[in-house]
Amino acid sequence: MRQTQPDPSPYLTLKLAGELYGKSPETLEPAERGRVAAVARRQTEIEQRILATVEASSVVLPESSIKHSLAEIRGRYAGDDEYHADLARAGLSHDTLRAAIERDLTVEAVLEQVAGRATPVSATDVEIFYLQHAAKFHKPETRTLRHILLTINDALPGNERAAAQARITAIHARLLKAPERFAEQALKHSECPTAMNGGLLGQMPRGKLFPEIDAVTFALPVGGMSAIVESPMGFHVVLCESIEPERYVSLAEASERIRARLDDGRRMALQKAWVAGLFVGA
């Protein structure tokens, strides 16, 4: 016979409403409230099974960790009255909040114990992952670019095609004489949001820009400035500030990142399998 699912605690409902929707429980929409309730019921059932284990019975929580969690929550409020009023709205008191935090921290401690049983990641494991996922460690060529854009809009005075072309031609001529003024000219004249940062597009790989710009940009040397280029957005002038060549990240460079990823995966898989085992035969 299936057991009746336990009712979620007000604290868990409060926490999930914030985590899932950034809201307090009373402001949730009906569909949101239903999802929070379903997740809370399932999480409560899992927590109860975890807290009934031998592992949970051996957990001793430092008082400092409980106080730290309480202080973190209390710190969100300007004063005691606001703090206690908000707890009351959620169906909590300071004592029931403390008990809920102890429960949370105990569950976390148990899962950390279980995760600690994961097989350590070896250097061979790291190397195998690196070789099997070589494409992940390919870094395509990128270029640090600035650009100036003048849009074409026949409905906007000064941005008619002929007018925009005349303006970009004048800007380009000034920059041919003084390319060091590129950021200044972008700030003054560019109609792209990047103008606020001197036209800086950042590090760009091939294929992220309009094809017309891409073709010109990836033919420029470091410090090179393009001719006027037209794209569906309008007229552009592009400056190549630096080039980061295509390369492969070495095993030595990637080793710690791979080790952390494999370790996280093993720990999580072990936790999931252990929790699933708590429901076998239930």
C-alpha cells in the first residue's frame, strides 16, 4: 500500500518559491504554486528517507554553521519587526526556521558523505576524456575588433542611403589619417550600442558577424582597418586590434578542469543512485 506523501514544511515552500520563481509563496500564480507544491512534496519525501538513514544519525552539525545560515537570512531584513513579520506570513517562527535549517544542513551533510565515496579521478581517466572529446579543446581563431556602424533608414533624416554613405566616407577618411582615433570616432558617430565602449565588439570567431564583414575582417592584419563594408545593418568600418590564433588547449592546461568535471559527475551519480536505493521496495 502506497504511503501518504508528507506535507511540505513552510520553510521548504518558501525556499522553493524563491529558488524557482524569485517570489514569496503568496505572490505565486496558480500554475507556479502547483509546481512549487509538487516539488516540495517530492523533496520532503526524499529528505525524510535520508534523515532516517544510519548516515544521518552520525551527523553532528557545528553550531557555527547553523548560526551562519540564520544570520544570512536575518541579514536580508532591515530590522527585527520586518524579519519576524515575514516569518509569520510564511507560517514560521525563529525556532521553526532554525529547525528547518538544521534539517537542510543535515541532508546536505549526508549527501556530502555519500559523494565522498566516489572513486577518485585518475590521471588516466583525465587523459581518456581529453582524447575522446578532442573537439571540446579546439579554440578557433578569434580577433579583437572595433567597428563603427551607420544605419540606412530612408525614413530618418540624415540616414538616407546617400547621406549615410557620405557620412561614413568622411569618417573613414579621417581614420585613414589618424587610426588611433577609432574609439573616439566610434563613440561620436557609431549607431551601434557598442559605441559607448568605443565600438568594441570583443573577441570574435569566424561566423558570428555578417558574412560581408566576416570576409573582410578575417583578412585584416593586426592594427588593420577595413574599407567601408555594407551589410543588412548599414555601413561599417572595422578595426582589428589583435589576433588570437587557432589552437588546441593542451592536456596539461585542461587537466584540472577535466578532473573537476569528472569528479562532480561521479559524486552526483553516486548521490542519485544512493537516493534511488532508498525507495527500492517502498
